[in-house]
Amino acid sequence: MNDLQIQKVKIGEVEQLRDISVSTFTETFASVNSAQNMANYLANNLSKQKLADELNTTGSEFYFAILNQQIIGYLKINTGKAQTELKEANSLEIERIYISKEYHGKKAGQFLYESAVQIAAEKSADYIWLGVWEHNRRAISFYRKNGFVEFDKHSFMLGDDEQTDIMMRKAL
């Protein structure tokens, strides 16, 4: 994984962003959610238009994880008013870190996380925060291992299923 690189996503790469977004979200959550809820979420939240809108939002940035010229995952961060909830000037939200399943356990997620920390430092953020599904034990363990602590909960809609995300933060 020494050849792993991070590259900021450009608007002309929205098709590639959609492909990796849909594939990694499906790999992660399809087995534990209904097909209808998954289809609704993918159509409404990971469409090309929705992702293009997010790419054009001031304060939102996407980054590809690239290995051997292949996109294997991505990171989405938000600052300022682009954050989904807290919207504090001194914070950075990690909204999404997804890695293709075949690269789980190979430090690609850690690489994207460390990239987010570096970006947060460059932006003079005091802390990083995120929301993670309460049943995603692998992700919760990953964030705890990296020094995050729970501070609240919020609702997340997957189709018509209201789910609970644990909100976590880490001081920098």
C-alpha cells in the first residue's frame, strides 16, 4: 500500500465519484438493509446530480484514494456551513470515508483518515467530528482506535428507515 495516493476530486470526475460511492456504500450496507431502502438512498443521495451539487458546495471537498491508477475509495470532508450539523468555524466534519471491500484491513482507510487530519490542521480546525451508524461496529472501533469519543446521536434516513448515528469527535 506504499503506492497509495490521495487526489482531490474535480467536477469532471463526478462519474468516477458516483461509481466508487455506489459500489462502496452497497458493499458496506446492502446486506443489512432492504433492497428498496438501498435503491432509494442510492438514487436520491448518490446520484450524479447530487454528487455534482456537493462538489460545487463551498466547504465540501472529496478526495479519491488511488492505488496503481485505480480508485479504491474516497473521503468527503465539510467545513463551515457545509457541515451537516455542527457548522462551527473551528471544526471539520468527516462525512464519508469508504474503501472498496477488497482493501479493508490494508490501511487504506487509515490513509484517508490521516489525510483528513492533515487537511484539518491546514485549515486550523480545533477538532474533527463525524457520525457513524450505531451498528457499524468496524467503523466505530476504527474511530475509537484513532482517539474519537462519542458525544451525541442523530437520525439518519436510509430510504424510509430511520437509523441512529453515533456522533464522535476528536480534538486536534
